[in-house]
Amino acid sequence: MHLLARGREEFVVQAAVLGCAFEVLNFHYTKEWGWILAAVMAPALLVRLVWRTMPGWLLLAWMLVPTLVGDAFVVTETAYMVVLTALAIVAATGSGRADTVAMALCLVSPFFIWALNTNDWHRGIGAWLWSAGLLVGWVLGRLVGRQQALIAELERTRIELAESAVAAERQRIARDLHDLVGHSFSVVLLHLSGARMHLTTSPDEAAAALRQAEAVGRTGMDALREALALMYRGTTGPLPSDELDQLVATYRDAGMTVTLDADGEEISATQRLVLHDVLREALTNVAKHGRTPEAQVRLRAGRDGVTLRVQSLLGTATGAPGAGMGLSGLEHRVTAIDGTFTAGPEQDHWVVRAELPARVHGVPA
């Protein structure tokens, strides 16, 4: 709103300066006692500069009444140039019904002189010329007012877009942290469950499971610190080429049965980053909701793109496709690079499928 007021007031100042110049002409061309009318009109624009909330109808009345009297009796035709600038100012800043009525009266005011039949020039083409000139001033003021309103609207839109971008970034960070922390804790819980089951019957296996849980927890904390550092710098880093194998090995060490069938060409770092997130979330859901801790992973990479499919037995606690923060976050990641993502039941299995394009536009491999 500050921008709107500043822009309109700049126009008011410029129009007032121009009107004061027309006032000088008004003093020069008036006859007989017309200078008194010119002196009455002179301070109006200066008062408007000081009194920013001055009603528009008052400014126009201050200008129009002396002009009509002057043109009717002593010929002060140049006073209409001052009225024109005042009309432009009111059209740019005024919005009330009284202002609109006053502007309409200004447009037809030259024909009042015609009706009085005291000025031959107005009886000819003069009234039409002045009315057209006043109409130009009205249109100019309306254009300036509309322009400033659009600028204000653009400013509000820019602020709303910036706030939306901040909110979207917060949601993305929340999804990233959910995926990272949820994966680590799921694996830790698997190890702790195994340790509890073997605590009395096989203490050595229980101790090994606890060590694995500790190692995964430490790794998860390191990954969390790294992710926070990357978010702080606003960058992301590529994954090593064997990161997917390491991820599968982590779940196998936790007691899951994961069958990995990978075939095809080398995939880019961006593709590995997205596939890592998809595979991690899918295996985490199997650990949480699967009927059995078993999953079949199939990865195909070719010239047409990369396809990842994770299949597990459908459990009673498995949510609907797209349910939960994890799956919605994965869909957002995959579609962000023009891929497709689906997650849902197929017969008696829960299938997560991600298809990535062969080339990610705008992202270096």
C-alpha cells in the first residue's frame, strides 16, 4: 500500500506543478476583474499538496465555480487548463460517489456557458473542445490510478508467492527429515526387536543386534547432520554408485529378506538420489506394515529411462496409495524431474513403482 500511495502522490505533485504553470497563464489572459477569480483559484492546488486527504469534489468545486463565473462574464478561458489538471488528480486518487458526480459536472460545465449565451466562443466549437480536453484529463487520471492499483496488486502477489515458497520449502524439509529419520529408526527398531527375541536364548546374537542398532543409529545421526548442513547451504550432493546396494544391505542386516534384481546401464547421480529415497521409503513401509519382512526389488535402467519396482505382501496396516507424508513426498520428488510414481495394491501385493526419464532436463548428471 505504501508503493500505491507514493506513486499516486508523485503524480499529484507533477500535476499540481503543471496546474500552477497554467495559473500563470490564467492571470495573463484574464480581463477586467477576472484576476480576482484567478487569485481565488490559485491556492487550490497548493492546498491539495499539503492536505492529502482533501476531498476530490471540494478541489473541483474550488476550481470550477470561479471558472464558470469567469467564462460567463469576463472571459477567463485558460482557467479550464487548471480545471483539467485538477480533474486528472481527482480521477487518479478519488473513488467516492461525490467525486464521480463532481467530475461528471466538470465534463458538461462548458455547455453551461453555452446555455447562458454570454460567450460567443462557447456557442461555437469552444464548448466541445473544452469538454473533450476535460475528458482527456479524466482518462489520464483513471489510467494512472489503475496503473498504481495494478502495481499494488503485483506487490501483494509477490509477497504471497514469497510466503508460499517459504511454506513449500518448510514442507520439503519436513519430508526430507521424516524420510531420513524414519528410515534410521525403522532399522534400529528391527535390530532392537531381534535383540529382544534373542536376549535370553542367544545373548551373542542379541549383543550383535544391539551393536548393529547402535551403528545404524550413529549413521543416521551423521546423515541427519549432513542433510541439515546441505539444507543450510541450499545444495544437495550426489550419492555414490553403490549406495543403493548399501541401503539394501542395511535392511538385510536388520533381518529383512530383500531380493535385488538390477540390470541395465549406468544411472546418473540425480537418478540415484531420487531412487535412493524411493527405495528407502518403500523398504521402511515394508518393515512397518508388511505381512512379512520380505521385499522384491527390481531395477531396470535403459535408454528410455529408469524403472524401480518394490513389491511386498500386502499387510493389514498398509495405507492407501499416496497416504502418509512419506509417499506424498516421494511423488513430489519423482514428478519434479518429470517422472511418474505409483503406490498401491496389486492382487495380494503392495507395489511401489517409480519411472524416471532417461535425461533430467536442467540437472547435470
